[in-house]
Amino acid sequence: MDPSERRVVGSLLLLSSLTFLTLGFHSGQLEFVLEIVKKIFQTAVAGAP
């Protein structure tokens, strides 16, 4: 894959991520996702030596 193709794919992924983040803000589901991420990090930190 050429570097220009990689840039296009990266730009599309970034644009779709920002779109889904905006939809999450609008629909009020962002708090639910942040709670899940918080629990995942708590579990990961608890298992660290």
C-alpha cells in the first residue's frame, strides 16, 4: 500500500471516529462508554505489579 493510500485510509478512519464520537455525545451514550473504559483500566491497573 502506498503512503498516499495509507493517508486516505487513516483520514477516513479518523473522520468516522469523530462522527461516532459526536453521535455518542448527541445520544447520551458517552457516559456509558466512559464507565466501561474506566472499569477496564481499573482492572488492568489492579493486575499490574
